[in-house]
Amino acid sequence: MKRSVVAAAMVAVAAVLLHANTTVNTSNEEDLANALFGNQSTWGTVPAPPANNFAYPGSIGMGARALGMGEAFVGLADDVSATWWNPSGLVQTEKNEIQWMGGDRINDELYTGFFAANYMLQNRMNFALSYDRPYHPTGAIPDVIAGTYSGGTNFPAPSAPLVTVPGVQGYKVSYFDLDDTTLQAYLKDLYRKYINPAFQEDTMVFTFATPLTPDNNLAMGINVKYFFNDGDYSADNQLLDNVSGYGVDLGFMYRYQLQTWGRQLSIGVDLTDIAGQVRFAGTGSDSSSSGREVSLPTIATMGLAWESAEFFEHSELNLTTDLTYINDSEFDENQDYRVNLGGEMWFFKHRLAPRAGYEVYFNRQLSRPTVGISFRTADKPEKNGLGLDYAYMFPAENDDTAMNWFSVSFRWGGLVKTPVLPEVSVTLDPPIFAPKRGETATFTLSAASPNGIDRWTLSVIDRNNQVVKTYQDRGDVPAQIVWGGEDRQYRPLPDGEYTFLLTATDHSGSSSSTAVQTLKIYTPREAPVHHEEIDKLRSLINDQDSRDEAKDQEVRSASLKELQNVLNKKASNQDLPAIAKAPAEPAPVTPYAEAKAAAGSFDYPRVNDVPFPKSEMVTGDDGKRVFQVRFASQADQPRQILKDMADVVRVAASDVGESVARYEVHATYGNREFRIVAPASAAISLTRGLISREQFIENSAVTLDGSPLSPSYR
């Protein structure tokens, strides 16, 4: 229900202000405030607060670290103050922790605001007990008090009661003159003192948190709370209603491990008072509220936290934001939302952290910036140590009092980790290479861990233990890296021995490295050039080539002479068939051969598994007819290939006969080529069985890739 600020004095006011010179003093200020603000009235542009002060959700949170970040902590919640912000956050802590928070407010009175302790099981289940005294700052105040005096007919203007404003000597203001600045300020002060004052409450909280997934990235937490109040539940000597009640909170958190652009993104959801109720008991003469029960409004907050360790060495950056919605019909729709922003940077291996934030409350008059700083004795959150936090909250628009908050914490025990180290390996091929000659070497890498690889570094180190080259990245390692022997500035490294190793860290923080291995950059020295020696060597080579050529010529001549002797002997043998004799002139082409010659292609069956891809009759450079055959050999031994070529000639000569001057056979195997050139008479002799294949080959011109083939290889 919305309430507006009174603008007109009611009949009850006239009872307090008996005549024109009545002075308002401290003894009747409370009566005056109740009379003025307890009736129907008109607010300016500021919405009225709810009637239930105790349930007002604008209290200051717990933990000086969170307060210094603008109270944006639901998505981070990584210490024991998570019992206030998001109970599921306790799952990500590594240690048992105890924390106390205190601060100052009016008159710099030190008081306890928060005390909590948690205990962690080895499965990351957490139990915590905390005592909270949340401080509710001054609520909204009216910006304008305006209206009419309902009893004006009974009190004409000349006889209207006057209000004497304390602190203004001899200055009396007609109550009809409600736009007076001094009177407005005084009435607003009455409202802040007696109608909507700052106060504290007391809460005992039991917390349970547990992971929901094996990787602990999804967690849930629950708070069971008991509310009560003590003597400090008051404001300016006005004792507020005694209250007692209960509440239940529920929180969730999911953490996503980033491969790039940060280390982790956390999403938190906190539902405060999903079930809750308080009971008011009247005090003193106020018994009208005795036994009144009020359901607590549910407050839903979603928080995001981005964590990164990429921007500065040995530092960690946390950026957070929270969005809060309150489900309470007592609030104006402009008061239903709150936005909080915060950030912190940890330096010196997580020992020192400045931070800042800004909070925009449901009502614009409660917005304020905050700053803070922390110190830790341990260099990692998972180590035992002492922590000190400080936060300074600047005055809000509606509150001229700044607030200082302090937290002291100690971490111990907690999770006992059995580290599972990543399995890493690296090799270099070749281990010795010459970059100055354009050579490169290849690193072959591998790294694996059940927790996933978070980051890796491949380092090359010189003899002075200085890292001269590094490759590093987030996520999985590449399979290979090709290195050209350059340093970090891509300058060639000098010759010498170097060492290298691969280091990998998984998402749980466990690291392992390969054994140190050695590589060598070496550039062979070029021997000086002695031209005289080179000339001598060339001369020796030429002499040897000449002797080899002469010997080959001698062997070739002897072979040809022997072949000629054989031919002459056989030609003179009168017992040989006439067809074996070498005719003085080539015989005419037979009609069968002529027909095949006209077709330009000769297709034969396979001879000793040798295919005949193509055969043809051509005219040689000397004008004589030549029968050519080309095929791809299936054999891989030179002697077998030559025998196959002889069989090709034998079959071809049986058809073509002496209608050609010579036979020419080309056989390829792989990228090499044999060639046999034989006169028609030798081919006919082979066909008739007068000579063997070996004799035919020995008396033919045989070349390999265009070079004469030595008889020893035939």
C-alpha cells in the first residue's frame, strides 16, 4: 500500500498546536510527526515506502569485500559471505573459513554486522552457520509536502495556528505557508526520525550447499533463517516493534570454463525469502500491531561474474554485475529493480586487491558509489591464510552519513586435493638443424588431462637459462609447431646447444612439464675452394672417362665383329633354308603385311605375358622401312625385359618378314626405357630358331635411356 506525505494539518494537529504561539519541542515532536504523517497526504515525485519497515529490502549486505564491489557479488560469491549473497557459491571455495565484519554508522559506533563460519567435506558439500545484523539505511523521504488544512473552517486564516521551527529564533511560520524551505526541511526530518528511520535486524542462518554435477560447475545452496530483534532495533530512542519470524533462501550457480577471452564465466541466481514470514508484537502503548503477521517479499537476483588472468602477469581481474527484482505489491514499480556493478584486480599473486563499484537501489535516493581494498597472507585462495578487507560507501543522495566496513577472515583445512597431473610430451625432429641454410625443425606436442587443458607453454632456453623463444596459448595444444630457429623477435639464434620443454596446466590448476631435452643449431662450415685440386680432379675424371669410352668401343667393335662372323658363317652354310639367307635386296611386302601396314596398327596376342599396346611400320631417317613396337614391361629385371623384347621381335618377324629393313623395339619400365634395333635378317633367324634369344640380343644395338648398354648387363 502506498502512503503519501501529509500536506494539510488535521484536527489532531490543532490539538497539539493549541494556539498561534505554540512551540514544537522535543517532547511533542513524535506526536506531531504521527499526527502529520499518519493521515491522508500527498507526496511529491518520490514514491512512498511500504508500511512494513522490517521487510524493507534496502539493507546493506554482508562482507566488506562485496560491499566494496558495489554489492555485486551474487555471480562471484567465492568466500564465506556467500551465505548472504548466494549460498551455492560455497561449493567453489577450497577451504574452511571464518569471517567477522563490522563497521561504523551514526556517531562512529563500532558494531558487529556479520559473523560466519563454514565447514567443507571432501565431496565439496558445505555446511555454514552465520549471524547477520543487516543495516537498513534511512528510507525514502518526501521531496515536497503540500496540501490544505482540513480544519480551516474552524480556524480562519487570521487565527490559524502557527508552528515554531526549532533552531530558528523568533521565526514563526503559519501552517498554511507549507512551501517555506525551512519548514519543509524540518517536516522531512520528522518523517525520517519517526516514520521511516534507519534500523538493524538480527538473523541466524544455517546454510547447506552441494555440487550437482561431477565437475562441480553446477551447484545449489539453501539458507534457513530465523529473524528476531533486540534493543538496537530502534532509531533515535524510538523503540520499534518487536519481531520474530523465519525465511528460506535458495541459490544456484553455474561456472563455464572459457577457452579464450577470460578464464571463467559464472552465472548465479539467488532467491531470497522464497518462503518467509514475520510476526510483530506491539510495544508500550502501541498494542494495535500485536500479533500482526506479514509475509516477506521474495527478492530475486541474477548475477554474472567474469574472471580473467590474461591481461597482467600474476594478476586476476573480476568483473561483476547483479540485477535484483523485488516481488512486493507495497513497492512502487519504479522501486522494484536494483542494479549493482563492481570490479576488482588482484595483484602480487593474489595478495592485494583494489576494487570499486556502484549500486543503484530501488529508489534513486539510495544510489551510491563504493570503493575497497583487500590483503591476503596466502598467495592462492586454496592456501591457509589471513584476510583483511575494507570498504567505504559514499553517502547516498538521501543519507549524509558515509559508512566504513571492515572484515577479518581466516582460511584453513578444507579440501584435500589429490592432484591429477596433465600428461604432456614433446619431441623435435630433427634435433640438429641449420636454420641459416633454410632448414626447419618440427615440434610434436601432446597434452591431456581429465580436467581439460587450460593453458600451455613451449619454451626454448639457452645456456644462460634465458628463455629465448616461447609458444603459448589457452586451450588444447597444437599437434605440431614448425620452428625456423628464430627468437622472440624473430631474429636468427646463434649456433649452439639449447634446451626445450613443454608445460601444461589444466582447469583445476595442476601443472606438469616434460623432461628438459636438448637441441642444437649448427651451421657446417664450408671448406675453402682449391681450384688447382679441382682441375686435377676434373682431369682424372676425364682420363677415366676416355679410358672407359675406349674400352667400351673396343668391346662394342669386338661384339659387332663376332656378330658379323656368325652371320657370315650362317650365310655361307648351304644347308640353311633359303629364307635364312640375307637377300641382296629386300623382298616385296606380302599382302598380309601390306594390309596391316595400311591399317597403321598391329595388334598381337600376349607373348610371355607382354602386352602390345602399339606397333606400326614407319620410314627411318635413311629412307628404309622400319617396324616399331612399343610396350610397357611387367618385369623389373633388365635381362628379363630384354628377353621379352626378343620374343616380341620373333613374333613380329613371323608376320612382317623381310618386308622391312630392320626391327626396332621400345620397352618402358617405371621412368626408364630399353631400345633394341636389329636387322631383318637377325629377326628372321630368331624366328626360324637359327639363333637363340641371347645371341640375338648380343648382336643387336641395345640402349638404356639412350645410352649404349654394356654387354655385361645383357
